[in-house]
Amino acid sequence: MHISEGFLSVPVLSAGWLLAAGEVAYGLKKTEPEGIVRVAMISSAFFLASLINIRVGPGATHLSLIAPMGLLLGWGAPPAVFAALFLQAVLFQFGGLAVLGANTVSMGGAALCVYILFGKIVRDNNRGIQTIAAFAAGAFGVMMGVGMTGLWLVLSDRSLFPAAWLLVASHLPLAVIEGIFTAFLVIFLKRTFPDVLEPVRLK
């Protein structure tokens, strides 16, 4: 889901950085100090999970944890994504610094949409509704994230449409896997640590 260096145009790179700066700044502003610890922990999990990359054209596929980040962090997701992607770019040259803004918007924005669309439903007391919503959140998070990644590519160069389509199609199996993973995670947390399903407190 990372976009590698050299594929995005300067205007698209600039737009990515502008949007990412807004998301991260607002996320930090809205997150209470006691929520920073949870943001750091989830960011670390995202960092480790996405270290295993499989190159697919101009991007890469990996376990994203977009839905869990959105459900557990809410507005804290963009800062968590930014911190993890920055460290990956600096330490392992995954993605890159120039495309850091666009990659942050792709995954952090998808996590926010998961939080907005599925957050309340996933916390429902009906186990069946909760499980279905968690699966849908996991699958949706992956497809929205990769869809935004593909959009960045097409906006930069329309000739990259086939590569963008390949990137989206290659993530369909991952969407199912992450849907199942998110459903099991939500069920486990609901039974053991129900308070964790409440998003990070906002100011």
C-alpha cells in the first residue's frame, strides 16, 4: 500500500503533504495527553505489521491494520500512521520521505473513515452485528486505503491506471484477511478489555 518514490508528480506530492499536515495536526490537537500512549502502542504495532512488504508495481502490499487503528484511535490514527511511516522511510527506505504525505493520507484517511462509519456499530452489544461490522470495517479499510493510493497514481500520470488497477486488485485477498482479523480482534477485546474499544478521548 506504500507508494514508492518517483511515481507521483510534484503537485500531487504537494497536495499529499498539505492534507497529511492537516490530518496529523488536527489529530494531535484533538487527542488528550493520556491517549498518546495508546497512539504510540498502535503505531508500533502498525510499524511492525507493515515491515513485511510484497512489491506490486509502483506500490507494495502488506498487513495494514487500518481498521483496528481507526476503531481504537479515532482522530489519533493519522499521527500514528505518520510516525510509523516516517520511521520506515528513514530506517528501511520503505515508501520514502517525498511520498510520506500521500501515504499518510491514504492509510490515515482510510482509518478515519473506518472510525466514522463503523465505530459506533462495532461497539454495539449485539454480537452478530458487531462481528459483521468489524469484518466490513477491516475489508473497507484496506480497499479504501489502496483505492486512495491508486488515485494518487492516476492523478500523477493517467498511464499508471493499469498499475493502479493491479494494485487495487492484488489487495482483494488482503481485504478478506484483514476483515477476518478485525472481527476476531473486536470479539476478543469485547470479551477481555471492552474499554479498549472506546476511541482515544478527544479534547
